[in-house]
Amino acid sequence: MALYSEKVMDHFRNPRNVGVIENADGVGEVGNPVCGDIMKIYLKIEQDVITDVKFETFGCGSAIASSSIATELIKGKPLSEALALTNKAVVEALDGLPPQKIHCSVLAEEAIKKAVQDYYDKNGIAYDACQFSDCSHCAHGCCSGGEA
Amino acid sequence: MKIDTVAQNIDMLSLSAHKFHGPKGIGVLYAKRGILPEIVIHGGAQERGRRAGTENVASVMGMAAALTEACENMEQNAARVTALREKLIDGLSRIPYAELNGDRKNRLPGNVNFCFEGIEGESLLLLLDDKGICASSGSACTSGSLDPSHVLLAIGRPHEVAHGSLRLSLSEETTEAEIDEMITSVTDVVTYLRNMSPFWRDLTTGKRPHVFAE
């Protein structure tokens, strides 16, 4: 499988930040078992900074690597930076993903956004809904705009 | 298995050499006299005008040798491999929420195919590859399409469980030690992947219903 870069294989074989956070400040779960991909991100937030992050993933090598590196990219960062994380940044950090696996990086970006949105919702913090548009789910085609 | 093209009324039969320990890249298409398969490679008149291109003689000889050997030792090989298959199936069946795909008895001597709830096939294959075990899966991620194996779906496996499939094909050279290793490795890898799967967590906490018994 020279399909995957060394970085992807490293994050797949040695995923960082696997686990759950009890009483997490924000939890975001995306994907569904029919598609074969689910990512769940748990955030611990203090004064708008992500002090701890954990993930759980059901999916392929790219999915596990994408979620692993995504947690590394946002750990210790302010929420604003986490929200600005794009799937492109995830792909770059992994030294690239095969074209048919790009959607895994999209899921990682969405899972983080969902976790932050959950934190805002739980604490009654106002936010711009357009930042969290759910329509991006349709981008990978299999979920046909929501739960299948 | 014994094949008699006359008694079994076989019109056409295709054989892949690598399936009986012959070289890869060569096969046989048998067609009953009077049946003319469509010509797909045009050009010279080789193979009685049915398939153009100079024949790959070395591979044909390799295939013939493999076929002869396979037929001569068919019964002993089938018995030995079947016994190994049974041990592997028994071992993998001990993994919770795992099910064999296809009939327990009526299956090829070397074929083992399981679905494991809560995990995905490609990650299973990558981790097994790291342990020196080559296998295949029917998950969507391994097929390059968005759907998992149409065969698994056709036999009634729901999508989520078809994604967690594993196929191990035994050969005449597989040893019992390797079977033991496969059982241990697959059990370890399935457990490891389940421990990081939110899907598995939901199954164990009852948030999602199990598909399999156990």
C-alpha cells in the first residue's frame, strides 16, 4: 500500500490523542456506519483555548490518520484557530492523501467544527450559523445530505 | 472439486492459474465444441483465430504443471486445508460479535470470510499487513467505490457490517502455526480497532443495536 505517505502511516499506526473526555465541553460526531466512516471529537475548553482533545474513529487508514493529525493541529490552540482549520491543512500536514480519500480530511474538519458548535450551543454563545453549514456533508456524496 | 464438463453439462469454464498455485497472468477458457466466445483481442490468427497475440508459452507450461500437480493431490490437499480452515473459523468465531459469511460446510477448502461489528476493513488489512498477514476485505474503502462488496450486501449483510469484513484465503502451503498466528493477530487487531471506534462504543453501551448475536 504505497498509497499512503509515511506521515499517514505513522498517524495510522500510532494515532495521537485516542480516547474520550468525560464531561467534555464540546463533542462533535460526523459520518455514519452506512458510509463506513465515523469521527468523534471531544474538546476540553478553558478560556476559549482547547486545552485537551481526544478522538474516536471508525474508518479506514486515512480516516484514523486524518483525525489523529487534526487533534494535534488544534490541541492547545484558541477556538478561532480550530474553526479556521481546513481539510486542505489536514491533507498538507499528512503530506497528501490519495484523491479518493480526501473526504476523510473533510470529515475531520467537520467533526472539529461540530464539537465547537456543540460547545457554543451548550453555553448559549452566539455564533454565525453560516460558519457551520451542514451542507458540506453532501460533498462526499454517500450521505445524501443527512442521515441515510 | 472434481469437474466433469460432460456430466455437469458445462458450456464454458474459466480457470485462473494463480488459484491453483500456477503463475499469475495466465488462465484457461474452456468452451464446449460448438460454442464460440466473442473475440475480444483482434489481430493475428493465434489460438485458432480466437485470441490474437503470440502465446505466453512459459506461463502456459507453468499453468499446466500446476494443474497436473493440483489434480494429482486434490483430495489430500483439500482435506488438509479444510482442517486448517475449520481451526481458523473456530478461532475467529470466538471474537465477540463476529460472523462467518457464507455456509459453514459448503465453502472452498481455503476460504474464510468474516464480518466484525464496529470496525472497518481497510484499517484491519493495514494492521494485519504490518504483522505479515496478507488479506482482503469487502469494505467500501478497499473497493474504491462508495458501496461495500455487492456480494456481502446480496447475502443480507447491512452496510455497516459489510464494511467490517475480512477475507483470508488459505493455500496448500499454509501451516498450522500460521493459523494460530492469524487467530491471535486478527483478535488483537479487531480489539485494538474496536477500542478506538465510536461505533463500537455505541454498540456496547446500547446506543446502537447489535446486528449479530453474542
